[in-house]
Amino acid sequence: MTLFDNDRQQEAADDALPGLERIARVTTPLLNIRSGPSASFDKVADPLKQDMRVKILDQDASWTKVRFSTEGWVSSKYLSKL
């Protein structure tokens, strides 16, 4: 299951609860974290490791902005929303 499986219904439910943190789990062994929502952007930190939990900050098509020790963009297909 990917972050976008539940699509707009889940996003609407999340938006209805403004104080609720949205958390996701990394589902691939190593996930690059980038400065923008595309593989053409520079890496901003060491890759995230499988099963790490990250806070979701924003979404743009197939990319998600997250925070762990730093903020950056990752491919949404390697996240599972918790």
C-alpha cells in the first residue's frame, strides 16, 4: 500500500483534524531525501532507512515533503501512511 492508496478521502479526513500529525513509514531499504519534488533535485541528507517514521509536511503529485532530522522531499511510492 502506498501513501496515495486512499487518495482524496483520507486527505480530506486529515485536513479536518488540523492538530493531528500525519506520519508515514519508509518501506524501502534506503530512500533519498531531496531539496525538491523530483529526482533532479540535490540530496539534502543521508538516505532514510527502512521502517523509519517521518512526519508528512506537504505533498506534490508523487512526491511528499517530510521531516525526520531534516526536511526534504521523498518519492511517495516508498512511504506507507500510518
